[in-house]
Amino acid sequence: YPNHPRKSRKAPCNASLVKKIKSLSSYKLIPRKIYVYNNVINSVKILLSRPGFMQQCRIWKDRTFSKGVFTDIYDGCLWEDFTNFQSVPFLEFPHNLAFLLNVDWFQPFDHVQYSVGVIYLTILNMPRYQRYKLENIIVVGCIPGPNEPNNINPYLEPLVDELLTLWQGIIFKPESYPYPVLVRGCLLGVACDLPATRKICGFTGHASTHGCSKCMKLFPCGGFGEKLDYSGYEREAWIPRTLDMHFDALHELEETTCHTQQERIEKKYGVRFSALVRLPYFNIIRQHVIDAMHNLYLGTAKHMISI
């Protein structure tokens, strides 16, 4: 990765990218893996050209809400902060969009261990009853199998490049508009299950001693082969993670060329590099969602407390 922030990762790895296949008269070189990627900007243009789509994206402004009652992302502080981002209107403008990122893996075949990943974007400006319909979801890419990659950043880099372009803005004329408009977009959040969130946002796994991505709570391990100690629920003793702490840890990783030392730093801080840190507005600590589905609806949190 010539643009990787770690010096040790900038050198050529000499990995084989293609394989030789014999045809009838000669040999052909075909890729070992194919990453199917869908251009996000073109997808946004297609959605904006759909009749009534922009009107749907402005319904949130006319919502009724009760103070202290949170029914959607519009009622939270994050949406309010991006309505006027750093005192400059952003989501207040009708053509600016906020995206939610999701990555998940599934088994496409029966009776075989083969895992394929899919990267999705949803548009949060749309009403909740509309935003998760198939026709309103942007499928960004399909991560090839058969196994989940340890490093997901190469698959996120093209998406981040397009998100940077959307942050600056594109000039586009929807079919129903008499004139071109400036369209901007931002990644407002990451909402995945716990393992995927750790990979996307650059944290060590949930089974590490720094398994929490919101604070520096230490889950000690008694020794080799022993389970982590998840006790200690005194919240006042939990040191919250901050963006400055995160970037300081990344800086240490960048300056270290020794692989063993990098692993020690990752274990010390529970931090790894993520392509999302390239987004100038994205707070990687604040803007990833705690997995409510597994923790609450499927009872994971209750199970962890019981053991």
C-alpha cells in the first residue's frame, strides 16, 4: 500500500495478484480475487433523479417530536451538530445528504464454509419507513471470500475517496430540476455488528484486553488459555476514548517499523489504522453505533452479565 500511513506497509509485498490459466491455445492471466465495486456518486445521481426522491429527503424537517423522546437519528445531538457543521449550514441545505455505513458477511452457499461480505450505504435523510427499502439502499461493494479479510481497508479506500469528493460537493442536474445544484454528502455513522465495527473503525477485536471502542476499560486475562475478566462495572472508573488519544496511538503505530512493537501498541491502546480517519469531519469514536440488535434484542448484554 504505497499510501499507507505505516512506513513498514509502504514497501512492495510481492504478493501474487493473478494466476495463470491454460486455455485452448495459450495461457491467460486472471485475478485471484475480484472486488466488485459500485460507483457511489453515480448511485447518488440515479437516486436524486428519481421522481419525488428529494421531497422524501426533506420530510424530516417537518417532523413533530417531544423533548427528551428519541425516536430517530434526527432527535439526537449528532444530527443537530451536522445540521450546522462548525457553524456552517450543512444538512439544513436540501441537497446535502447523510449516509450510514454497514458491512456484514453472509454464507452464499449451503453445506460449505464460504463467507462473502457486502458494504452498504443508506441515506439517513429519508424517512425510516423508506430508507431501508431495497430500492433506496446503495450496495457499495462485495468483498470476495472464502474468508473474511483481517484488513478491510483496501475495500474501504475507494469508498473513502468518493466520500471525500462528496464532502467537497458535486454539481448535478436532476431530471426534475430546471438547473444544476450543488450536492454534498457525509458519512454520519457506522452501524454494524461488533466484529465488523472493530474492523471498519480500526479497533482491536472484542476479545482483546481493550475490547471496548468507547472507553479504555481493561479486561484483564489471568494467563494463557484463561478467559478475559469482564467484571468491574464502575462506570466512573472507565476512561472515555477521545479522538486525540486515538490519533496519538495511530501516530505511534505510524512511527514504528517493528511488527512486534506494532502489536504491542495495538494491544496497549486497542487501536488499528482505519481508512475512515481520512475523512476530515468523521469522529471515529463518536460516530460508530453500539450494536443494539445483539446486545438488547438478542440478549447478549444480559448473557454477559449472567456469566
